[in-house]
Amino acid sequence: MPLTLTVLGTASPHPGPDRPCSGYLLSGGGAEVWVDAGPGTFAALQRHTDPARLTAIWISHLHADHSADLLAAAYAFAFGGMTPPAPVPVYAPEGCARRLAGFFGRPDVDFLKGVLDFRDLYDGHDVRHWNLRLTARAVAHGTEAYGLRAECQGSAFAYSGDSGPCPALTELAARADLFLCEADIDAHHDGEQVHLTPEDAGRVAAEARVRELLVTHVGPTLSRESATARAATASGRPTFTAVEGHIHSV
């Protein structure tokens, strides 16, 4: 099974009509992984797979625009008739389960164990599901946050998550066939280094020598078209816009 990326949502920092927040379906090597669970992405996920058949869920960081739809998944799995055959592994920063339990007003997380199996990410975390290998690297975002590298039968995919400029991004994306990278802001202000400009994304792609750059998570001060064009100029690589519903072969 070839490695593919299905775009579920790209919006920042809130969903819009027909545009959920960050979320993707990564499929390959016999595995299906929901990568980031921004608001609206659980509904979009159902257009492409049965969520109860997910191999795993992978969350880059706990900001709501990347994780809030875990609540929708918990309701679907526990009460909505989508109960998976075994608890779905959730790879996420520490505290994710407690945060989700808080939505239910519960001080403990044990009641979630029947449907979700939370496992803490850390820098260098590495796991294999069938023929799909997932590796996490800590990135700069002012909170615990990770980028993802996925490898499957000779193909490599990289995802920035949300990050400011940092060496880990270049290492994560090194010679990736497809690099999915945020370009959230128009410019850095007051020393802020927790997001990327389009030029930042392009430079990382160039330094990492990726085959293709896919621009996502474009914020409200930019258009997706202008962000992609600016990133392409900086990258010198084939550069595309992440669009909801599109499926990319890696």
C-alpha cells in the first residue's frame, strides 16, 4: 500500500466554512494514522475512512486548533456506535488525556481507556505500525510541540506541526519526498519565533533538499495563494497548496 496524505483541514487559528483546522490522514504500509485533530477534522475524516479502523492518532501539540476534535472522537468511539475493536493509540504530548477528561468534568482518565490509549511523545519517539514508521522531533513553538517524519517502503514524509525556525525542522525534513509545512504568519514581530513565514518554510525545504513542499496552516494575514508563491520562491522546489480533500502520493 503506497504512502498517501489526505488533507482534512488546514485553517488557522479557527475553522471556516468547508475548511476545518489542522488535520490529515496518513495512509501506508497497512496503517491509517490521523495526524492532528483540529476542529472539524473528525467529520472530514469520515469521508475517507471509518474512524474505528484507525491504526493510531498522532497529535503535534495541544493547542485547540490541532487537538480539539479528540473530543468528537471520544464521543463517537464511546457513545456513537463507532467503537474500535481495541483502544486506539494516541501519541501526544504529556497531559493530553487529562485535558480531554476535563471536558467531561472528570478528574481521572481511566474512563477513556476503553477507546483511547494515550502514549506520551518525546523528542526522538519512534514507533512502527505495520510497515509505517513514525518518528517525532521536538520543535520550537513556545509549548511542548513535535514535528513528524513518516517512512514507508522507501518513501519519506515530513510534517512541521506548528514551529518557529529551528534546526530540528531541517533534520526532520531531510530529503523527504513530501514536506508538509506551516506558513502561518506574514512576518516575525518582537522576536516571536513560534510560527513560520512562507520564506521560512521555503528555506527549510531548500536546506533539507525535499522533493516537494506542501504549504499549510496559512493564517488570516495571508492568502493561501500568496503564501505558496512566496514559499516557492524561497524553496526552489515544486511547491503546492494544501487543500481540503486533496490526496497526495508520497
